[in-house]
Amino acid sequence: MPLPVLIQHLVRNRLGAYCERRVPADARATQRLELRFTDDAVIVVDSRQLDNRWLSLEIARFRYNPAAGTWLLDAPHFGGTPPWRQHSRKPVREIERLIALLDEDADGVFWS
């Protein structure tokens, strides 16, 4: 089931603003952070231009539980099955807390 419209709007505002801030203005011609919406999640995708083509890598997944109104943050599990592993310890209601966790990246699983 797709994310509710109000939740999509919230994510575009909050997570979209984070993605804008994360990429320096002078790098935006060759790098961008994009949001990809799936059924119950939003994936942050890092795209970079190399030799006139764009290469993309999924960086993080924010999963929404509509019944509980909570979010979880997943990290990529490169080459693993399943392709994502839960990173946040417990569900939270405020997506901003998970955005801060992504930005902090204390374990080096997102931005290293």
C-alpha cells in the first residue's frame, strides 16, 4: 500500500530538505541525492555523474508503519539477502530523529 499523501508530503519536505543540504551547491552538477518512493518506504539514492552517465547507489531506506504511525531506518546490506538490514534500534514517530541518525552515521554504514 502506498504511503499516505500527507506522509509523502512530510517526507518530501523534511527528507528532501536534508538531501538538498547534504550536497554542496558547487557539486550539484555532478551529484544529487534523490528520494525514491516505494509502497511503504522512501529510499535515499546517491547519484553521481561519471563519463556523461549517472550512476546511482541506494544509501538508506526509511520504512513507515501506517498502523503505528512509526518509522524505521534501514541500511544497505550490499551483496546480502535481504538487501536491507534494520539500522535503527526501535521505531520512532518523528522522521527527523532518523534523519539525524543518518546524518551522524556513527557506524559509517551510510556515507563511508
